[in-house]
Amino acid sequence: MPTPDRVVVPLESTAAAAVAAVADALAAHPRSRTVLFRAASAPDVEVLAAALAACAGRAGELEAPAPADGSEARAWSAAGLRRAWLRGPASAEALAALREGGVRVALTFDLAAVTPRALAAELERAVAAAPWLGSITVSAEPGAPTPDLEELRQALGRARTITRAAGVSFSTQGIPACVADPDGEAAGHRRPRLSADLVWGAPCPPCALRPVCVGAPATWWAPDEGLVSPEAIIEPWEPAAGTTRLQTVVRGFGEPVEGPVRAAPTPTVWLWTDRLQEADLPLPFTHLAIELTQARIELDTLQRLRRVGRPVHAGLRMGPVVVDVRAMVHALESVGVHTVALLAPESWVEAEVALRLAFPQLDVRRIGPPAEG
Ligand code: SF4
């Protein structure tokens, strides 16, 4: 759990080496207020005590496998540990001893160590033994073999129910949203921290969960492994558009948008408008649909499109008379627009084909007859 004020130090195998490692880390990061010791196996208690004592008034925390039993847990708290990020499963006895010793605990279940089938039972046991747990995380390490994804989906849904009922905060790490939270229940439209170890697959670009999804371990993208988007994005001008369980459409066109955009509870939030104000740029919408009548755009809006930093879809609402819109499409492409919809009647069929040939990098489609905006 590295944060800007927390320095992470691998726990060495001897007390002297651990003390030296803390001294080096604090010399390199003197402003760190917390030292997090990371250990691949349960640490020797003398080494842990020496390392914690070397923290020079800073908080000392431990990330390690859960202690084997109550006596080991008691030894950790006697060594001065006050906060632990533990990899489960953890026995009820060990959890109780940590609690008695005043250690705050967050528990992580690694899918390399617990099968999806066993996960819900392990979580139930942990929550029953320690309803005071700070948080529970289920984590997939990069390179992990693909679990049965349907089983994992169900286990994580159950985990969410169990932890919610107990009031324990629950999260996943390294697990794509279509497995961890396919209904977008917990997601809101928070942007996740992305990891270089996780990758996107073929269903991801139009996926309505993508704004809250970290991608999946590369090993999970084998054919027929079952990673599918639960819902594709739907541009606001499409016939099937509207607010769904994963998407909200906020209509601008001169109406105030800040409140509705900020209140939108879904992972995907469309801002659908004909002009972009400076104040719109920092709002937490995830997709912009810019609709232009007769291919006209204000210069300020065109320049702001370059700074949106999120997918921008353009819709050109055209009458039956075909006019040359290549200059406008070129301008849109040059500011980063990837998708252009011609909201135009059938007289535009040939122009649509010609635009596709002229702009091979763009996704150009005709949607007609246009619905009223
Ligand atoms: S389909 Fe891709 S973007 Fe959508 S939730 Fe799954 S991994 Fe994430």
C-alpha cells in the first residue's frame, strides 16, 4: 500500500540488516511518515522488533502473510506493530490476538492461494471472527492462471454481500470490472488506478464499465475464457440511447450540467451537448458527445476538444441536402475525435462511404433518420 508519505522497505532476514535498510530508506525519503515493511513470509519476531524500533518515531506497518496462530500474533503486537496488511486466510485466534494487541488489520485474499469456490467461505469465516476488520481485498497477481471466471463472479458478488452486511469495506485488485462488479454497483464513476501489469482486450473499447475497470491479467485473455463486456456504450443520439444501469446521459444544450454530471451514479457518464465551456472540462463525465448542426462548431469549443482527455464522439446533424463536410471532419480528427456519426437521412449514404475512404483512421457511421435532440 505505497502512498506519497509511506516508504516501503523489504524486511531483511537479520535485525542488523533490517535496521540498516530502514536507515537507508529514511535517508532517501526523509519526509515519509510511515515505514511499511514487506515480507514474503511471516517475519522473525526479533527482526520485526528491531525494524519497528528503527523507525525513529514514524509509524511502522507490516505487509505479510497472516500469523500462523495466536501466540505469533501476540508476539507481533508485543514487538510494537500497530497496523498490518495481511494476506489471508487468517485464523480466528490470530485475528483475535491482533485485536487484543491493538493492531489494526486489513486482510487480502490472493487468488493464487484461495480458489473462487473457497473464497466466500473464507470471507465468511474472517468476517465472523473479526467484524472489526478495516478492509478486505481480493487480489489477482499478474501472471496468475485464469480461475473459473463464472465461479469467481459469483464468489465476488457473495463477498460484496457478506462484507456489506458486516460493514467491512471491500475491494478487488487486478480483477476486471466485468468479473469483480459487473452491475457497476460499487463503482460510481471513480477512476481506478491503472496498472501496467493489466491489459485491455477486444471487448474493452466500447465497454460501459471501462471507466472504472483496470483491465485484466494478460493470462486471462485466452480465447473463450469468458471475459465479456456486460454492456457496450451507446452514443446519446442512437435510437437505443438513454440512461441504463451502467450509463447516464446528461444533456447540455444550454442547460446546467454540473449538478447532474456530479450526481450521476453510473460508471459511464455521457455529457451530450453542442458546445463545451471551460467550466465543463474538469467535470467527471467519462465520454463527451458533441452534436453539431449542419457541421458548424464554435472555435472555442473546437479548441477545447483537444483538452477533454476522454473519448469524444461527434455527431453531425444534417438535412437532406448533401454538402461537403470533409473540412469539418478533418478538423475534428485533428483535435482527437475518433468517432463521427452522421445524423442524416438516406441521401447521405454515398457521402458516408466517401468519408470512410477519406478518413480511414476514423470510425464514421450514419445514424438515421435522426431523432430530435
Ligand atoms: S470488457 Fe474489458 S473494459 Fe469491460 S469490464 Fe471487462 S475487462 Fe474491463
